[in-house]
Amino acid sequence: MSPPPPPPPQARLLLDSAALIANWQDFARAVGGAACGAAIKADGYGLGARETLVRLAAVGCRHFYVAHWQEVPPLLPLPDGIILSVLHGVTADELSAALALPARPVLVTAAQVALWRQTGRPCEAMVDSGMNRLGLAPAETADVLAGMEVAVLHSHLACADNPAHPLNEAQRACFAEVSARVPAGAYALANSAGIALGPAFHLDLVRPGIGLFGGGLMPDGRVSRTVGRMQARIIQLRDVPAGGSVGYAAAFVASRPSRIATVALGYADGYARGLSGVAWASAAGVRCSAAGRVSMDLAAFDVTDAPALAEGDWLDIPFDPETAASLSGRTSYELLVALGQRFERVWA
Ligand SMILES: *Cc1c(COP(=O)(O)O)cnc(C)c1O
């Protein structure tokens, strides 16, 4: 007997390949002669790492970054000519998996360098130029890496989203000084926001992430193009009299006789609870305000002004990352990576 067909999803993300590609091309153009990679960790910022890699590889992106070795197998097989790098480096218990996979570590500690040195393989390495997070200390980097084949030497900016912050220039200068003493195939410093800091920060290679996926500002100051549009199905429509309440804590009270649509979308899907009462849905261009609290699996919208809606219809749920971030008090990064596994991700 063949297995039963998979049940249809009740929520979906409509993903826009053209917007993803246009965002990457904007970064690539902004860095001129430098190479433009793509950070696709955390499943491509929640939107789909494999789908992102395939699309960006097809338009010329060669360097991709994930955080963990566990993120590598779902990306295979890699298209020809792609270099996949693992930002957390490699530990002893990851070594055998790492040697069997077509990716290379960005080594972040002296112990990792010693471990990888025994393999005789090329590496990448991270210098901590002032963030005090991951990476080799500037003073130790040249000695620790002596004799290693370093394909790319990286550093990472702590304050790139604040162009006025003095740490940007301090980190750039520190990394330049270390780079002068460490031979490498290429030098890389900038994330999405770092690219906007200008050519002095571009070096040979850049690693944009959030700006590819609809968050943050692009190098020209515009907001990144939204890549994922959210839709959820109306499970039930209910007529609520004036004075009736909706949802947990009765947080919404109808001020007029109202029609409430309850949709299959909740904070378990990454539709943040902070959007309660402040977000909206859209039905054929009519704006339908959120009614009450977002719960784990459900959210409600006041669709009184969209009388043609029926149970089973799809509602458009605006989720442009920066707007949703400011409405919910979270960041576009947190919102994107929290997008859940119940969404059907549909690429166009
Ligand atoms: C995540 C990450 C990036 C991408 O940063 P965005 O702010 O998303 O552009 C670049 N470099 C490193 C080391 C990262 O960890």
C-alpha cells in the first residue's frame, strides 16, 4: 500500500527568488571588485538554506557560510565551484564528520588550528579584532597560523549597524595590521551592515546575511526587499456582538458588531506574540486589524470590512521583517530565524 498523501499545510511562506537575487546583486554591485558571499546559517535565516544556496549560486555567488557542521548535509550536493564554510570552526568530536563533508572550517581558537593542522587541509580563520566573541587574538594570530594554508582570513564587526561607532574603524585598523602579518588567499570583514560602511571595509570578500532575506538596510540606505510573504488559512469565522471579547485574557473587546477570522498561525510558527493587537492581515487590499492575543497556534483578525471572506480562504499576513520587528519589539533576525517548520515554503 502506498503511504497516505501528506496533509496540506494551513500556513505558507511565499518566497520571492527575484527579490532574494536582487538583494544579493545590490550587495555584489556595492562591493565592486570584491567577491560577495552569502551567510545562510539557521536555514537561510528561516527561509530555506538549500533553496537560497541554489538560487544565489546560479547568479554567481561562490562563498556560503553556515554556523554548524550539522547545517552542511542538507545543503548537499553542492553546485560546482561552491565554497561552503563553517563559522564555528571544528572541534575534536566534529573532526571525522568534517573530513567527510565538502566544507571547510573557519578556525576560531588556537586549539582548533592545532587540530586542523594535522589534516594538512586548507582552512579559513577568524581574527577577533575587538568584538571579544569568536576568533584568534590579534597578538597570537600570526604565530598560531604560521605554516597553515589560510584560504580566507576573516574578522567580524560588532557595531556595523551604527556607522558613527568608533569601534568600526578600530576593528578595521586592527584587522589590517594582523592581515599584513598573515598571508591568506583573501581577507573578509563585512556583514550586511559592514558593506554600507564603504570600500575600506570591503577588502576581498564580504559576508552579507540579513540583507539578503528582507531585513536591515541595503548599501544605498533603502530597506532590503521582502523575500517571504506569509499566508494563513481561515479556520473559522465568527460574528461577535459589540462588547464581546476575543481570545486569551479577553484582550480584544468588539466596539461594534464584528466578524472575526481565526487563522492557523501562532507564536509556535514564529508569528511573534508581541504582534498581538498591533499587527494586521490583508484581504483583497482591506486592512484587517489583529484582534486580541496571538496564541500558540492561532491568531484572530477583525475582518468585518471584508465580508466576502469565507472559511478556508487564505489571508495575507504582512510580515516584512523590519515592520514586524518594530511592531513586536524584536529584531528582524530573531523574527526570521524563528519561522517554524509548519509553514509550507513555496518558492517562485
Ligand atoms: C551571521 C554572520 C554574518 C552575516 O551577518 P548579517 O548581519 O546577517 O549580514 C557575517 N559574518 C559572520 C561571521 C556571521 O556570523
